[in-house]
Amino acid sequence: MDWDNARIFLAIQRVGTLRGAAEQLHLDQATVGRRLAAMEKSLGARLFLRTSSGYVATPAGELAVGAIERMEQGAEQLLRQTQGIDERLCGVVRLAATDSAARHFLIGAMQKLHAQHPDIRVVMTTSTEVSNLTRREADLAVRAVRPSSPDLISRHLKRLETALYASKDYLKKHGEPQPGTALAGHDVVIYQRAIYARHSTALCGESSANARVVMEVSSGLMLLEAVRAGLGLGEIPTYLGEAQPSLQRIWPERADPYDMWLVLHSDLNRTARVRAVADAIIAAFEAS
């Protein structure tokens, strides 16, 4: 079976449309359609039904998924293992992190890395989504959650804290919230529930049942900007909040601790360029 056609099949199966698969694979939609047709012809079976909600696998398509995913795993393992013995300090390293961690810790780390190893090119993705290191969506990730997969290596970077903040202008208008009132009479900015469900019920240990949710955001930097703009109270990492003169910390005795982890696949641990990026990140957190 042609692996190029097989990976296109998997992309269509996962996203449900030719256009989405084409965008994911950086191909044009016509090419994706032709490759799918060629695969169906070679197998002598129709693999998808086209419905109003997208492409849905036929029974033959469902049967193909497991076999092709095993092909994918084998190809990715081979790639990781061959990269794992690469001693060259050059090439691409894919790094995933949240935008707030990238801004505060990683940009400076990458600046020092570039000065030392200018032929390493870092492709950084900032998102709240957890990148899949097994599928090579990233080579390294900086996360607030330690993964449980035995194939991944985790290195503890630092224990950090979030605290409740508001702009000084907001506090002049609304005053400080009173503990035990479930933030009655106050506006709050929170993460979208699908990203951080706990924020929809409590902030720094205080129920937000009586608060008015003014905005839900999808990133730490947008949460910071919304609080700075006076839209409401928000739970922000202290390394961001304390650096903003226009913000004031509410209830300084309260904080929510969390840990930051550096995660990489065990097959890439010996790759020189990946280790160089990892060492730069570790040094940045140790110096902070």
C-alpha cells in the first residue's frame, strides 16, 4: 500500500473533510481527492460516504483505520529512532507551549539558543491544546500537566502559582470582593470551559457562583489583557500579574500552585538539536 495515500486516508478520517485534510497535510484539495480515489481503486472498495456532516468511513474504511494507524506508528517510530542518533546541531525542532509560558520563559531561551547554535530552527506552536508528541506534532512540549505515557520523558521545570488580580481602575469602581461571598457583585474573566473547566466554578478557591462572567478566553495572554482592560477579576500566573503595574493582587494570602513540565519522546532524547533546545528551556526556568 502506498503510504502517501494511506496518510491522506487517515487525515480525512480524522478531520472529516477533504479541505481539512488538505490543510493539515499542506496539499491542495484536488490532490487529496485524487489520492483517495487511487487508494479506493487499488483496494477495490469505497472507504468513505460523503454526508452533509462530512466524510464518514464505510465498513471497509473502518476496517482500514486500524491497519493504517499501525503503519503510521511504525513510520513514526522509525523516524524518531533515526533522529535519536542524530548528533548534528542543526535542523528543525518543533516546540509546543502556551503563549504566556512562551512569552515569559521561552523567547529568551530561544534567543540564547540561537546565539549558540544558529543552525537550529525552532518551530514554536502556542496553544492551550495538548500536542501529541507520539504523532510528531511536537518534539518538545512545555506543559502544566505531567503526561502518563511510558514513551514520554518528563522533566520538572518549576512550581508556579496563580492568583486573583484586577486592574486598579476596576477596583476603584467596584471595590475588592469579600471572601465567602462567591464574588457577588463582581465581573470575572475566565478560560473557556472546554479548556479549563475549574475556572467556571471557582477562582483561587473562591466560588464564582455569584459573579457575572464577562468574557471567556482561550489563552493566558488574552486573559491578562482582558483583566488589564478592566473587564473583571481574573486568575493569572503571578509571574505575569506582578509584572503589571496597572494590576493589583486580590487576597495575597491565596494562591493556586501548579507545576510546569518539559516533555519529550524517549526516542528523541539523544538527538543533539532536541537536547540543545531542552537544555536552553531548563536553564531559562532555573534562572527565573
